[in-house]
Amino acid sequence: MTEPWNIDTPKVITLPSGRRIRGRGLRYDMPGGQFPTLAVHLTDHRPPAPPWESLWIPWRDFWLPTDPMEAMRTLRTAYDRAADERVEICCGGGGGRTGTALSALCVFEGMNPKDAVKWVRQNYHSRAVEVPWQRRFIRQVAGATGSRQS
């Protein structure tokens, strides 16, 4: 087991299950302190490999993942590993795509899609999940995982 994220690390949120995840924008400097053990990049082009393990979900800004089902599997991997690793989810600015992915993790926790978006906006970034089709993706995650659809 890896030492978890420090609770005071910038952009680290604690999900209701206790899992800690860091969201961030790749356009900004790496925050000080701990490094992730796994990063999930949500970008349109494969980013340079960091010195820690990383996964890539092809995902254009303001759009949806190129392969939604593969994106769900990768996000599920990140969610599962966040139980005992320092997982980071990041896109260019750290808002829309990252917020959408964090909302998907909340759906894995059993939240319905609307509550997941609301929770991420309150606990991570007020403008998370920027466009209607990103909300639709979160509903798709709920349908694929059998979570409540409200």
C-alpha cells in the first residue's frame, strides 16, 4: 500500500468512500508535495510519459472520450486503485474533462448522475462538467454500471 494523498494537497478530493483523488490541469505547474503513483490523462493527443505510471483516455476538449466504454474501464481501474494508491486525473485545464471523470467515479460510488455532478462542483471545481454531452456521458456510466439513473 502506498501512502495516501495528504488531505491538504491542492485539488485532492475525498470521495464518500474515503478514496482520495487529485484532479488537475496539465497546463499548470505540478503541485508541490507528493507525486501520484498513477495518472490518468484525458487529452486529445498522448501526453509525454511522466516518471510514474500513466494511462491515457483519448478525449478532446469540450467533447467526449473517443471510446466511451474503454474510458469507463480505465476510469474504473483508476477508481479501484485509488483505494490504496495516489491517483491523479488530469486534462488540459483541469475542469471539464477532469470534472466529468470525477463525476463518473462518484457514480461508481453509487451516486446518481445529477448528484455526482453537483458533488464534484461543490467539492472540486464549480465549472466541472462543462457541456450537456458530458452530463450524458455520466448518465451512460450509470447505465453501464447499473447505478441509479435519477
